[in-house]
Amino acid sequence: MTTFDRPPASCRRGRRVRAWISAATLALAAGTAFAGVGDPIALRFATSAFGSTVAYLDNVPSGCVAAFDTTVNGDASAFAITTTSVMGPCGVPPAGVTSLHVDLGIQPPGTYAVTWTYTGGGAAQSGAFTVAPPLAAYVTPRCPFDHCVATLPSEPTTDEPFTLSFNMDSNSFPRCMEVLDAAATVVDNVIRVTGTQTPRPDCIPVSPPPPGHALSVDMPPLPAGTYSAVLYLASTASPPQVYTINGIVDAQIFVPGELTVLTPEQSSMVQVVEYYYPPYDHYFLTADANEIAVLDARVPPFQDWVRTGYSFRMYKPDAIAPPAGAAEVCRFYNDSFAPKSSHFYAARGFGCEETLAAFPDWKLETGSAFVTVIPAENGECPSGIGVYRLYNNGMGGAPNHRFTIDAGERQRMITLGWVPEGYGPGIAMCSPL
């Protein structure tokens, strides 16, 4: 289900765009990689990560043409483009072709059909383009307010409603602006919130801006998964501009955010993320949100730590109902191999107490980094999947352990000289699926 965003002025229904072409322009167009004399007329598209799309009609005959007159009509899922040529005075028409283009604006995620008819010759060209959910990393929105932020709930569960809130604080918003007809639709893991922003005529701007959210939308419970939350606001005034890889375009306000909806069982779990430090060939695990944020931001002195792409779930220390056989996991730190250091994880009843008693160089950082289920002596897990533990055997002059659920990575590490540790094939913990 999609709704149709108003395209920019050049693409609105019945809008005509006339392009007058000089001889120099024709010569340049004929020499481009997209056009060649004798090639058939062809339709193509360029879509930015922000969702803006430009349609191109290549190899259009341009001999004796003074201008092209283009009309664009569009509805919720299709565009119809018609181009006629305005001929100029000349004798024998010179051989020449050019490429025409029309900016179709920023559209919500979906697939759109396009038919482009050139009355100067050739059959109508038909095609389609697909707009994926917008990627904020590829654009720099120019928010018309001082601050645009999506305030998303912290991992709601599938059995509870939640509220999406969008902050747009400035000297005039939210006090002097209001949003009308706010609504939300969910399609393919994209939560699309729409509305119309309009100024309040009875409001006097103040500084500093009053606190509060400009817009909040109540959402029903959603299926488990990761969702992008996107806000588009039509404007009763001039729409703001945004930068895209297709240039500067007019667009609605765009505030991206992402949230994950969990099952009730998943809400009692935490993601344990693995990092790698190439200078020492060391691995590190953490379930701490603050540590993850610092490492991902590569804040000095952690600028050389990188994610391996591997992670697994464990239970939170404060899980309401951990499964039978669950045990807290101790986290140790050893800096006696300066300048190198290392961390080690061992569950209570499976290495934690022994490490405390026999290895004083390993300092206990926490007795409850997360909660795991202990595997059976043969390495089998009563539920979930086994976490392999491998030891680098002191290579490089300092100990290091790696924990992974990937059997291929386990074998690769063994090939590199790492030693399996744990029950059965080297299972140290069990990760819930």
C-alpha cells in the first residue's frame, strides 16, 4: 500500500517543460555515452538512495529541433510522459540525437510504471523503476528547523502498542507549527508517517523553543522484525530542499529512524557483538550498549577496532524468567602482557570460580556480563545453539579467546593454530535462537 507524493513542479499533472536547444548543446548530447546516431530510442532511470528518480529518454532525433515540449502526468503508481518537438528553420536535417530527462521527484517505496511517448518518431517506451526504503547515509537532509530527530521506543514487543514521536524543535516549531491529518501505514517493514505542516497564525515565535514533540503517532502491536520509521510532511508553504545524488530537489521533511520489534522471549535477551583488533590479532566480545557505541564510533583509542560481522544472543542479567540451567557469565580482564591486554568470559560453574582461584592476573570486571545456558558434557545444548570457544595458545605473546557460533569460523581458527576449549567439540555456552 503506498500513497503518491506530490512531485516537484516540473512533474505535476499537466505541467509542461520546454527546453530550447542550441547547436552547441546538440553537439554535446550527440557525443555522450548515452546517445548514438542510429541507436533506437531507449528509456532508463536513475534513482537515488533518498528516493528521487530521474527518467531519461536516450537517442532522441534532434536534427532541426529548436525545442522539446514535454508534459508529465502521474497518479499513485504510474507516470505518463509525452514529448513533442518544436522544429526550427533548416534545410536538410542534420544527423543528431540527444537525451531528454524529467525529474519525477521523491516517491515512497514501491514500483512505478512509466510510459514515455515521443511524437517525433518511434514507438512509446515503457519501463518501471523501484524505490527502496530511503537510506539516510546517502543524503544530507536540510531540515527547515534547528533540530530534526525521530524518537523511537526501545525495542517494543509484539504484544504491546507503542508511540512514535518526532522532534522538530526550533524558535518557531512546535509552538508555531502544527501537523494536520497525521497517519501511519506499514508496508514491507517501513513505517511511513504522513501529515501536513502548517503555521499557526496566532503564534508568536519564542526563544528558546518550548520543549516537547512536534508529532506523535500511536502504533498498534507489530510483528517481530526491524522497521524503518520515516516521516514525510507536506507543507502549506514552500517545501524544503534536500541534497541527493541527483542534485538538490524539493522534498517533504524527512526524518529517518529504525526500531526493532521483539517477541516477548526476545525482549529478555541481549545481543553480544564481536570485535577484532588487527594490530594484535585479538578478538573481543561485549553486550554493553555503551561499549558498543564507543567501538562503533571508533573513538580513540579504539579507532582500530572493527566489527567482525558475528554476534549471538544471550539472556539479560535481569531477565524475568531465564530458562532452566541458566548461569551468569563472568568477565575477566588481564593487562599483565603490556602493551597487550585481553578479556575472558566464563560461566559460573564452568570456569568462573576456577579462574578467580587459580589465575590472579585475571581481574574480575563483572560477575554478570550476561546469562547463558550451560551445555551438556558432550557439548549438546538443551536449547538454542552452541557457542564455540577457542584459545590462541599464547600466539603473539598474549592470551586471547574467541567465542563464535559459526562452525566455519571455528575450523578456520583451528587451521590458524587456535585450540578448541569446552565441552564436546569445544562448546562453552549456549545461545538462544
